[in-house]
Amino acid sequence: MAMFKSPTVMVGSPEYHELTGVKSDLIYLMMNFPTSCSLRCRKCALAGKGREMGETLSGEERVMIIKKAVEAGCRTMAVIGEGEPTENFGVMAEGINAAHEAGMTTIMFTTGIALDREQANFYCDHGVSLYISLDSLQPRVYQYLTGNGNLDRVLTNLTVLRAVYAAHPSQPIAGRRLVRLGINTTVSEKNITELPAIRAFANEDIQVVVNPPMRRGRLTGTKQWNRFVADNDEQERLTEAARMASDTGGHTSVANGVCSYFAHGVSVDVDGAFVTCGYAGETGAKLPNATTATADYFRAVNARIRATYTALTDYLGHAPSCPVRDGYDDLVRLL
């Protein structure tokens, strides 16, 4: 069982599924939606796909894939944020509604930049757990990290969201407090001293998850990376600070030492290609398209991903908690 540090459990998280008795190799559908984003976050990991993309799925095709994933056993849809969901509410609402009608919880990652009361009510009513990216409580630092973000606007939106969700609390399970709101912070030299303040801001109704930077997207280049991480010693320090500050002891989805979205999920990119993770666009070149896949094939893709992870751990000599962060090139090669 996952060993979380906090009495707070996010609805849809690996521990939530453990507490509710879900025992399955396949639990998650990670879905990328065709959304854009007005922010220019320096940490953004989704700049470029690393492969030739096919035609974007239609809304009807996405709904069909969601239904197939449920038939295959998926219980939660995870939306990591291909772009910014709240700026593309119409696209998101269609998929979230389909998941909700099929009995799925949704976990959605967002900056909250365009969130309003209408959206907050929709998310609350449709079983959505939200992780809001919040890397600083200082306006100038927040603006630097996001490129052009307005902290006051996001905090105002978050106040609305908290009020809406507070009116519809989840009942505890096994003495554990269930929440549906989280803060997702990427720690760096720019904000490491703010982690206690972010924890205090979250209070008891918001889970806090802290991650070290990921060398993907806009942080791929050495110059950009060194703005966040100077050297290996600093990377280790940031990783340890994240582990200590995070309610989960790691990522939002970590359980038994590895990301459950990866180990117990299938991911589908905007063009329908199966990928090992929403951030792992390159793997779509080695996996087929989900539009014609049966429920059995969804399970087979997950089995292939888990087998590849076993081969990766044997090759590396250790088990990465996030194969996109650790051993990714080898993962692609072994897939």
C-alpha cells in the first residue's frame, strides 16, 4: 500500500482507489486534449511532440475512447494539461461529461488562469479533482516563472473554487479526509523558501504536492535548465525538499515507488496515439492508435508498458518513480 504522509487523500489518487477497494492493473486513462495556453511557463514540459503527429481526434472519437477505457477497467481520467484546460472549457467539458456519465472520476491539472464560477460549479458537479499549479505566492516571482501570469487573478479564481467545493465536501473513508483540490508546485531556487508559506495557504482543504523540475520541453536546453538547477548537488537538494514538502511523499500519482498513471494506466495523445504518459510524445511512434482499439487491447497496452518498465529497471539497476524524468531515452528504446 502507498505510504502517504498526510491524512488528506485526493479523490481519484492511487491511495483513494486502494481505500475504496480497487484492485486492478489498469485504473487510469491519461488523456491529452487539443488545448492551447496563454502562459509561457519556464518549466513547461510539453513543448514539442518528438514525433510526426496524426490528425487531431474529433470530439466523438475522444468520447468513444473514454468509453472503451471504462470498459477496459479504467476508473479515473487524468488530464495533465496539454495547454490550459480552463482556457478551453468547451473542449474539456465534452470529455469530462463523457467520463462522468461513464462513472469515471477526473483528475485535472490546471493553472486556474481562466477559471470562473461557472467552470468551478461544472467541475464540482462532474466529479473533478483539480491540481492547481502554484509555484509562488509572490507576484513578481509568479510572473517570472509563468512568463506572463497574474497571481492576483489566479488567487481570486482559487478563492471561488474553494468556496464551491467547500459547499460539497466528500465523506471521509477509513478515517481519512477526502479532498478534491490540490496545489502542484515545482520547486526551484526561485521558490524553495516559499514551501512553508504554500503549505500554510493550502490549509486543510487542499493537498500539496511538490516536484523537482523535469528536463523536458522548455527546460531541455542547458541554459534554461541551469536557471532552475545549477548542478547535480542542487538537483538532489531540490528533490529532497520536494519529497519532504509533498503530502504524497512524491508525485501526485506515486504509489509503491512509481507513478500510477504510468504503471496502472494507458495514455492517449491528441491524435489518438497510445503513449506511455501524456508527457511522452515520442513513445506514440511505437504504439498504435486508440481509435480502433478494443477494451482488451487497452489492457494489452498497459501490460506492454509494465513489461517495458520491468526491463527498464533491470537495465538501469534501480526503479524510477517517473520514467519520463529518469531513463526516458532507454524507455523509448526498450518499448
